[in-house]
Amino acid sequence: MKLGFLFKESWTALKSSFIRTILTMLGVIIGVAAVIAMMSIGGGAQEQTLKEIRSLGASNVYVKSSRLSGDALKNAKELLSEGLNRSDLRSILKKVPYLVGGTFEAKYEGTLKYKKSEPKVNLIGIGANYFDLIPVDLRFGRLFTSRDFKDAQKSVVLGAGVATELFGNLNPVDKTLTIDNKTFKIIGVILGKHKAQSAIKSAEIKIGDRQVTRDVYFPYSVIEHRFPLSMSNKTDSESDPSYAEVSTLIIKLKELEKIILVKSYIKKILDYRHKKVDDYQIIAPVDLLEKSNKVQEIFNLVMIFIAGLSLLVGGIGIMNIMLANIQQRIKEIGIRRAIGATKEDILVQFLFEAVLISVGGGLLGVIFGIIISYAISAFTGWSTVLSFSSIVISFIVSVTVGLIFGIFPAKKASEMDPITALRYE
């Protein structure tokens, strides 16, 4: 049987019940479109994760202060652990090999005001070489100089989110704001990320539990002597100024390959200095990448499973319409057999119709999947990355579904007795 004739006959048969054919395709269309759209969202999330990890510095190790409360905090103080502090950093830099340098952050609990606005921000006191280890691009102004730290200058560098909320697109350099009723001058604004990248909150790598675009940085020397060095009676380490001088230590490695060894050294030093109190955690961006990839794999599997159910429903729909077609075309089958068509000819004819439905559904699914991916990116700001492999695989699966679910009806049609079929009314 020639392919052109086969296509013409199949198209004529499907066109005769066009609405039912389109409705049958819906399951395949939805399944293919869902696979492509979900994989594009997942790809965008993964790409954003990689960018965020690179911005943190792949060769950096972060030591974060852990929250203690109640008996855990009381026990830590009894063991004379002081929480994470700058002495820990000095000890690490002195004793651990393979390091370029280190710096720190100290999260400050305070209120920032500008005119009548009190935006939600992260107030971060930083070490002198902070932006050497965490490089950023500036939109306006400058970063801190050594003199700013030495003279404890009341100056701040704003994250992109805070700057946009307070000043829009205007340059705020040299304007003043207050932190706990003390006046600070704005000297710089960090360049923000593109909307399509930063909108994926679930994929955004954050330093701890904060969003870095809401950071307001100032020299640690400004707040260095703000608290007395005495034990307090607070029951939570986050509200106890005498515990954990800094919130994060940032250690930069010379060689990424030494990261496991360096983490081991750091843990031994801190366990000794903190009397084995579990008041810190060691994090590396490469660890975050590994965790992110595992989450992404689970996400992809779930989405593929859901889309697979749609394709399964589409396959069952194809089988149903083919069985209905056979019931309506029994006499046609009898006539074809009577004028010389073989069982194989009938089998191929009906199987080709089933594949044609799945191919049509697959192509429409691909088109809708691509449109949905671009629409998601345009209207929600989520980053999406179309994957050629997801398009090809989903299309091949749709064709396979048509082939598999078309076999039973086609076989049933080919095995009909021609005499009985000719007598059918």
C-alpha cells in the first residue's frame, strides 16, 4: 500500500469525524505541552540556581551561626562557647591551608527609615575585604574603602531591591537615611538582576534565610562596640547580642578541589573552639548545587509523571475513537476485503490513522508547549529555558502512544470476517 494513498484515506476517515478527532487529540496535546512547559520552567530554575551559586563564589565556604534557644543556649554558655566570632575567622585563616582569605557578616537587628518609609531590609555589618570575596557590580556610586572601615564611617551600600523601593530608578548616592535614629549616607547601589532571573524565588540561592537584594551593607566597625561583652539572660541566641558576634564567616579557597579537606579542617577547629557545641553549620555553594540538582530531578520526575498520565488518557482516547470508527466502518472493511485488501492492509490502514492522530496531537502539543513557555516567561517573569531534548522526547512518546494504543483496534479490524462485515447494517 502506497504511503500517499494511505495518508489520503486516513485523513479522509479522520476528517469525517473532525470534532471527535480533535477531542481525542486533547490528551496528547495537553501531555506534550505539559512536558515541554514544565521542563522549560525546570531548566530556567536550574540555570538561575547556577547563576546564583556563581555569584556566591563556587570556591567559597560559608560558616553560618546556628540558632540556639532554651536549654541548648544555656548549655552552650555553661560550656563557655561564645558562638561564631571574628576570632574563629582569624584561627581558621592561620591554621587552614589552601585559603586565599576570609571575611565575615554580622546581621544587625535594627530599623531603617527614609522619610516616612520603613522598608523591610537586612542590615549587614561587613568586614573590610567583604566585596573582594563576594564581587558585585555597581549601578550607582562606589563600594567601601579602607578609610570607611578605619574611621567607622556611617555610610551604606544598598541592595537593588531596597534602592528601587525607596528611590525607583533615581540615583540615591549622597542621600541620607536613618538606622536606629542614626544618620547614614548612601555611597553606592548594587546592580540588580533581570526580572526574569530574580522572580524564581523557589530557585533563588539565598545567603541563609534572607534575600540578598534586600541587604543594606555598612562597615562592621560602626557597630563593633554597640554591646557590652557580658552574658545576658536571653533565651534565644538570635536576640542575644552577647552570643555569636557574627552571623557568617566567608572563606575563599585557592583550589576548589580541596573543598572537602578544608571543610574538615574548619570543622575540627570550630569544634575545639566551641567546645563541641553545635552552634554553627558549614555550607559550600557546590553543596547547594548538588541539593538543587536533586530537587530539580524530583521536580522533573513528578512533572513527567503527571504529563505521562495525560498521554495515557490521550492514548485511551485514541483507542476509543478507533474502536468507534471500526464499528461505523464495518461494511467498508468488508468491501475492502472483498475487492482484494489483505488483513495486513486493513491493519496498516487503521494503525496509520491512530499514529496520524498522535502525530497531529504531538505537533500541536509542541507548538502549545513552546507558546506556554514564552507566555510564562513574559507574564510571570519566571525564567524558562526550552530544551530541544524535551521537545523531541515528548513528540516521540506521543507517536509511540498512538502506535501502542492503535494496535488493538487495528488488529480487531483486520481480523473481521469479510462476509459478516458485508452483511452488517
